[in-house]
Amino acid sequence: MTMLGIDPSAQSERENYKLLIGSIIPRPIAFVSTLSAEGVLNAAPFSYFTIVTADPPMVAVSVQRKQGVRKDTSRNAVDTGAFVVHISDESYIDQINQSAAALPPEESEVTLTGLTPVASSHIGVPGIAEANIRIECVLEQVIPLGGTQDAPAADLLIGRVVYFHIDESLVDNGRIDPMKLKPVSRLAGNSYAKLGELFEIDRPV
């Protein structure tokens, strides 16, 4: 095996971006809804998404900025202190992809894509009815990262989960059946992936 050595400090942001999104795959997609101060329901997909802890349950979504300016999702989450994470699956991935269109803050991606708002149980931000899993979150912490002090590159939103909504057909003895969920993950470019072959390996004792 011959390894190619690359110094990220000698490359552009775009060159490093291509290596990251091509290497760190597949990435689950958080479809995040937020509510603006003016009452506009925003929704957008983010594949820089992971679990933080289960005690209490927390998730993290990294929202990239544009020239140091916060995107609607970050700004709304900070302003209202809440957001809803939806797990992306095959049943509505086309609408999720459409929601990535660059709309002005006063226009709703939910309206654009024809998705259905549904009231949340514990927060004021509506969720999306088409999602098989909705996770209501309050904003635990927002951490500006990267870029410069005056113009960070991203906002890391850490959300504390206050309520789960899960289609009961997915759950068996407290566990979610991945084959029924049919999650969709992000690769590089315009590529996505469905759930492939499953296999098990026993962890060492």
C-alpha cells in the first residue's frame, strides 16, 4: 500500500472539503426544522451530524456559515433556543434534497417542498409529519468554530433531546429496526447511499 501524504495547511478550503466528505462516509443526515422570530418555519439538511451523549440524550449538528454569517438554521436555533432533528429516510429524501435550495429567510422550505408541519410536544418549533423519526431538542450550547474570531466557519449546535416521536412500526422491544427505517446517508458530491448489507462482529470482553 502506497499512502499519499497531504498537509491540509498547504491546501485550499475546497480541497480539504473534498477529502473530508469523500473520506468520512456514509454520514447520517439531520433534517433540521427551526422557527424564525417572524414565525417562518425553516428546514434544511445537514450531514455534519452525530450523537453527543445519552445521559442526558444530546445530539450535535454543525452548520457551516457563509463568509462568517450564520445560516437561518443557526440563527433561528439561537434566537428560539430549540430545533427539531428528523432522521432522513427513503420515503421523503427528494423533498429533503429540494429543501437545500438557497431561499431568503422570509420563505419556508417546508412550503416550497410541500411537506407537512406538525406541532411539537415540548418545544415551540414544529416538526415535519412525513418523517418517521422526529427528535425535539432544546439548544444546550452553540459553539462557533473555525475561520477567524471575527468570522467563524461554523456553528456547532448541541441539542438536548426532550422528546422522541418514532413511528411505532419501526420499534421492536425498544430497538429501532434499521431495515424498516430505510435511512439515507450522504456521500460526496450529489451521491447518497441506502442501507446496505448488515453484519455483526462480537465486541471483545
